[in-house]
Amino acid sequence: MTVGKYLALAAVGVLLVAACSNDATASETTGSVGTLPPEAVDIMQTEPYTTARWPYLVVDPATDEVIYSSEADKRMLLASQTKHFTVGTVYDELGADRRVTTPVYATAAPSGGTLTGDLVLVGSGDLALGGRGASEGKFEFATDGIDHVYADALPGAVLAPGDPLAGLNDLARQVAASGVNRIDGDVLVDARLWETYSTVEGLVPSIFVNDNLVDIQASPGSPGEPASIEMLPGNGLFTLDAQVTTGAADSDSTLAVEADAVDPTLIRVSGSVPAGKTSLTVFRITDAESWARQLFVEALQRNGVTVSSTSRVNDAASLPASDGYQDALRLASLESAPLGESGGMILATSYNTGANTFLCLLAVELGSDNCEDGLPTVRALADEAGVPATDLVITDGQGGDPSSATPQAIITWLKWVDEQPWADTFWAGQPILGERGSLVGVGVDSPAKGLVVGKTGTSADVEPVTERLFINLQALSGYFDVGDGRRLLFVVGVMGAVFPDLPRGVFQVGDDVGMVAAAMQQAQAAE
């Protein structure tokens, strides 16, 4: 289990200067401003942070008053705060109401119910393909636990809402309704909309079914007995070899999955799970085209369409030219939820694959199949928002290192966002302290619950010899609701903290940064 996977969601010494207020603008602030509330100082001075730095900036956007500031003009890693820029750019350039359409074409006209040509499912970059409530225009994610996209990284993950095969079933029904009841050619998947993007999180293709994950769910027996293992969605592409036992009720899940060294369609599952509750992990698909093809074939068969081909591998070499599809041979299509819905999940859960997919969609809009060609669009919009080029570096859609910015740059962007017609959609997608997304478990008993809205960002490494967790950055940025219709924009982060081990550290640092933000919000709400 890699450090990056563990840290993906948490997507989850302080100098005090006595000053009640300061009317300098954020861009003019270089030193420390404002007396922090004692609750924040207490956290900042605890053991993990004795040699750490705490950059922060709190600004009233209505007056440009700087309320709290330290190191606001110094660059820090962005990590998943990058998604502020990626998602905002997609909303501005493509539209938060924009939908993408996934079509299915025949390569020849069917005759007498039989298709002698091929049937081609063409990937569009739809992240859900009918799942997650897409039929109702939604993009739902798990709210009673960590979404399954990080089930191999963080404990407590649960299955994603909705039927992941709903879209394929819909497409299959449309094919059957067109009069096709037999396919003597092949069933193919065309994922050439962009070149599969290789990122630190994994591969980003233009076709997704169940987030390109096989869910592996373990139901425990009594301690010492084997656990029951279920593969979801059920499919004919993979088989399981499970060697999983049941541990004590207070034990940790040690579920591990890997492909067999000889047969990549054999998933080996090992480890133990605690008695009394189900445990979830995932197997990450590396051949998205063959995965989607197999599940589409099975959907066609469920809906009365016979498929002659027995292949379990997508034959990309047999695809027609990308511009060779004919409208008259379009047998089915599926519309996604609005990008504002999927963007909300990307922000709330810090969904890295989704953020990188958004970058790819920006590239496609420019006519490119190279996802990195979406980066200049993000950069250009930041320029338009008034963010100096020297203050912002973005290397991908998700926020992989060394993506970085000054707190001033983040505030400048967020203030500009507030003036855009899609601002409400942008803010509605953000995590909320104690209530939503990657902040759902932070500050649940705090009086600031529901009043701190912002994106988390995490960059960290484990020291090989000691296995201590070193925090390159843990940050939070967004707005405080301080009452009477007032909002304060904020950035708060910590750099250089060290924790004894990874599991405790990754959760503690997220809690501590969240509670520093909560203390700032409460102090200003009381003004």
C-alpha cells in the first residue's frame, strides 16, 4: 500500500503580532498580521509541530482587509488545493451544465436483426457512465464512509451509491430496441478520445465503468474462520482466489489484492478482516477498454442480444477511423450528469482521477488528445483572475508535487471565483467541516461545524528507516461563514510536521488543520 494512496483523500512555531486589524490588501501583505485565537495557538504549539511552519491568510473579500496572515507571499505546495483551479477552469471553459455523451455505433447496417459488422462503444470521458445516480442528473458519492475510490488506501470505505452497470444496461436496451438481436461481428470499445493519461494516481482513460475498479467485499465469519469474499460488479473477466481469515472484532483489516503473476485475470485476495463488519478494498483496472467491453457484452446478453465473439480482450486494432462513424448507424447513446455534479464529487472527496479527467476534457476542447495540453488553459484563466505566474505552478489536474502557490494566489483565485456565474456550483461542491466530503469527520462537535467550507490538500512521505510520517503540506482553503451574510476567504496550512507513524498522523494532521481553521472562524464570528 503506497503512501500516496493513503494520503489521497485527506484529500484528507508561530509568531504572534498584536494587531486587531489591518486594511492592507492581500497582495500587499508580506509579514504576520493579526493575533490568532488561543485555541489555534494551542494546536500549533503541540509536539508534532514544534519545528513546523504554519502559513495562513484570512481576508475579508468585501473590503480586502487582511485579518490574519503569516508567510502569505511564500510559496507552499498546493496538493489537492489544485482542484480549485482545475474544476473552476472546467466550469468556466466548458460550463458547469455541460454534459458529455457516450455513443454506440454499428460499423455496418444490421440486417434481419443480425449485425455482421462490429458494435463500438465510444468513450467520452464520462466518469460514471450511468452510475452514481446519473439517470437523475446526479453524481452521488458515499456519505456514510469513504468512497470506494480510496478503498485500498483508507479504512472505512463503502461501495459507491447506485448501480455501476446502469448505463451499460441502458445502452444495451437501446441496441436491442433498434432491432439488433444478434452480433456476429465483435463488440469493441473506442477509448481514443485522448491518449491514456499516466499520473501518480494511476491511469486515466476516456472510458470508466465502476470507476474502473473491481470492488472486493469481505464478510467475516467467527474469529479464526474464513471470510466470504464477493466481487462487485460480478463479471466474467476476472476470477478470485481468496485466502482471507476473520480476526478479532477490534483488529484491523489487512485485505490485500493483486493480479496473479501469470494470469492477469486472476485476482488473489489475502489477509484478514475484523469480526462483526464487512470490509472493502478494490482491484484497480489497468485495461479499461477490455473491462468496459466485457461488461457491455454481458449487458447486451442480459437484454436479449446474442454476441458471437467469445473474446475477453478489446481488439483496438479493428476499430474504424476515429472520423469514420456514421450518424445513421448510431444505435444508442448515454448522456452524463452535468459536469457541475461530477466536479462536486471531485472537490468533496478529492477524487484525483476525476480531476485529471477534467484536465483531459480541457485538452479535448482544444482539439488535442494529450491531456497535458489542458494545463495552459488552467494557467491562462489564472492569469485572467489576476494570479501572478510567479505565484502559481500546476503540473497536473489533481495536485501532484511540485504543484504550488502562495496563499495570496489562492485567495486571489477564490475572490475571482466569487464573481463568476458558476460560483454557487463551485462552492456547493466543497467539503464542509463536520458535514461533507473530506471534512465530514472533522469538527463534528465544534461550534464551527457547517461554517468552514474548503478544499483539503495533503502531501506527505514516510521516512524509510523509522516509518515516521513527514508532512510536506496539510492545508485547507475556502471560506468562513461568520454570520450576517459575511464570508471571509482563508488559507491555512502546516509544513514540516513529523508524526510517529502514517495511519495516526494522516488523520491527526487533517483534524488539527481543520480545528485551527475552526478557531479562526469562531473568533471572527464573535467580533
